[in-house]
Amino acid sequence: MKHAFHIPVLGLAFSIDSPLKVAQFGISSVLSVVDDELIERVRHYYAQAHQIPYLAIGKHDEDARANRITAYLNLVHDLVGQQIQRLKNETFNLSTDLTKYFELLADKNPLKLAYQRMLQTTDQSNKQQLEQELREAVEAGSIDINIMSKVDKLNVDKEGNMRPETFSDALAALRGFAQSKLSSSLVLSAGMNPRLYQYLSTFDCFFPDATGKTQKNIILKVSDYRSAAIQAKYLAKKGIWVTEFRVESGLNCGGHAFATEGLLLGPILEEFKHKKNDLYQELFKLYLDALREAGKTVPQAMSLRFTVQGGIGTADEQEFLCDHYEFDGTGWGSPFLLVPEATTVDTETLKALTNAKQDDFYLSGSSPLGIPFNNFLQSSAEQKRLERIEKGRPGSPCDKKYLVSNTEFGEEPLCTASRVYQHLKLKELDAKNLPKHEHAQQYAKIVEKTCLCQGLATSAYLQYGIQKSRENLAVSICPGPNLAYFDKVYSLKEMVDHIYGRKQITLRNNRENIFINELKLYVDYLK
């Protein structure tokens, strides 16, 4: 890893092409593969931009979801490879990306120190040799992908017949990644899915090759030690090694919030610190036993990283988390929503984020998954939701159907944010003839749900002009509460310099320490 931080997955659209923006500078990032319609459109956009032949993969083509994901990941792989090759051929001038690559590195990074020695060298022969060594050391950041384990709808073919389980949303997405050229990591989040975990073990790319190396790795995003140990042991018994645990604050994060019952980030990290060596030994034994039983190559050792993310806002916090808890790195998510060089946020939403008040960032019940969701009050999707309620037509059209799960009104699952579901649910509510106050409370809970499938993808549609006619263009965005302290659009250099303490960004709203902020969030949540 060239950097001490990574950019976690951000919604559906916001980090969909982050690797194409930051991987060339050695920065690792994670893109979501939930929405294959978004993926296909973005692939078309970049193929046109780079004059690459594009063969469309239709929604009803055989294994369309997996093939769309594979095709996009292969395109990203190839384009990043071209970026790195171009960068290596550049000179060390102030304006080149090659220079930017090394300038962005942390000052303590051995490569940065070697770069500084090169700059100070006056002997031209020696300088040229050092320049060449630096060029050879340039590597892309990892192009990682995220699958939310529980977003795993079963699908039907175009005739309406149920397809086999291997065509479910999560399994097809996994297959798309497994078949791609990428040598990177799959980040599994949102809990354990035995069907998905079992399917992992059918792909050779997750097992050691003859040299003991795996082409593709597994990262678990977890909220506590117990969850990490249970999931990693389950996978180890199938011969699948977890190469990294990404520990995320239960509330001080973006997107869905998997809150603990009050266990805070500090004590959670402390538990990892004291138990990680024992955890490694236990997992490695289970892993070797499973490999031997399956007749697979048995490696001498495996690497295991620990990183932390959620609510980090200063270089001091970055350094403390890594040094005190002996963690290998961090994740910075929401602040990068204000960095167009790293993420994809449409102009109007970006403007709204920079002008937002602290109360505009709030924990909501708006997710159809029924999990608390960090929402943004000034988003156009939230305004659209309120408009529909005002017109007496709450709920959204349900086109993509990634989050359909409710079977209260029939065998065919409905999304609780859909117009159909909310109409039926409100009709049911009216029939109860509840007291006015109780009716109002239940009404608000029903209509609070909002469409995330469309809303979290729309930013890329708007930014790249790839929307379809008559398409709903309201944007949902899910920043963590930590974004309330950042109030302008930043360059990539500004944000990275802030992370490494070279030049601090002035934070607003009298921001307190990460642990104090999380404590306050939990007090409010538990109340």
C-alpha cells in the first residue's frame, strides 16, 4: 500500500469511477457493483471518451448482470494500466502527474524519502538512475469492489420464470468480479450471507496459486470484533482467507449505519489491538486445514491488515488511530465527496453540501432495507419525496427493484419506498381508525422511505449526461455526520495534505474529537 488511507465505497455513483481518478496516484478506492444499469452506462461513457469499441450488454442478455460488471471492471483495469504507463514515461517536472504521484505520498513513506533524495541530488548520472528507480516503483492504487451481502434478490428471466440462485444479485455480482482481470479485493459489508460465502469457494481466484499467492482477496467491513471473528472463521473453514478487517464506526459513518448497543469505537479498536495476533493464529490454522482437505496449495504465511474508518477528520486523529491501536491504515469517505478529482457528485448536490448546516446531516429511517441510514436533508431526492407527499402521491416508481423484499401484500416482493407499497400500507393504516396522533406517527414512518436504487445513481447520470428521457433525476446522497465540518470544494492535493498534516483544512462548527463526536451520536441514538 502506497498510502496510509483508502477511499471507501460511497453510495452507488459517488465512487463508481474513483479508481479512474485516483488509482494512478497510488490511492486505493472502492466502487459499488450493486447497480449494473449504472455500471453499463458509465462503461459506455468511458468507452466513448477513450474511443474504445463498445458492445452493449442488454438487460435481458444471458448472465447480463455478471457480464456487465466484468466488462466495466476490465475497462477500468485497462484504463488505469494505461494511466500508469503514461505516468511512468513522464518527466519529473512540476506540472506532471509523475511528480504529483510522489508529492502526494506521506512524508514518512520510504518512496517519498527516496523522491526527496533524488530532488536534492546534483550529480546528473546519479539523478537519472534515481529517477528510473522511482518510475519503476510506481504502482496503481487497488481497484476494489463492494458487495452488500444482504442485497441479494433472486431474479427472474424475461419470461418471468425464477432463475437459479447463482443468478441472484449478490452472486452474479461476485461472478462478475471473479471473471474480471482485476487483481484486487472484494469488500464484503452488511453482515453475513451464507449463500454468498459458499459461492466464494467455487472460484479458484480466491485460493492460493502454485506460488502461494491469491489473485483476488477478501476484505470484511465490520463494526466489532465478534462479528469479524465469526465471519472470518466461517470463511477460513472454506479455505477463504480474509486479508483485511475494515472496522467502521457504527454511527459516525456514511450510508447505512450498523449501530452497536453502545459499544464505542475506541474500546472496539482496543479489543482488536490485543486479540489480533491470537485471531491470526486461529484463522490461519482453520485456513490451512481447509486447504489441505481440498488439495489446494498451502502457503507459508498470509498477510492480515487492520484498518479503521468513520468520522476521521484530522491528521492527529489519523496518526493516533494508526499508532495507538497499531492499525495499518484508515478510510476517509465523506470528506472526499467534496473532492471532484476523486469522486462523482453532480454540481447542484456539491453546492448543497458545501452550504449545508450541521442539522442537514441526520440519521433517518429512509432506507427500504429497514436499517438506519445517514441522509442529507437538502438533497433533491428528499425535496422530491416531500413534494409527492404534498400532492397526495407518496412513494416512488420502482424500476430497478434492487431492494424489493417486503411480502406483506402478496408473494411478489415490493420495495417499501415504492408507490405501490405505500399506497397499500396507507390504505391499511386508514382502516385501523387510530387516534390522530398515533395515525400521524405511523403515516410518517411509512412515507419516510425513499428510493435509493435510483437516487444514489443519479449523480453520475447528471454529471456525465447519461440520463434517459423522462427519467427521475432526483439525487439521494448519504454522507456521514462528519461532513458537516467541511465547507468547500477541495482539490485532491488539499485533502491528502490535510490527511497527512502538511496543511490543515480549517474545519467549521467547532469540531470536537472523533471519539467525542461518536459518543454524542450514540447518546442521541440510544435516547
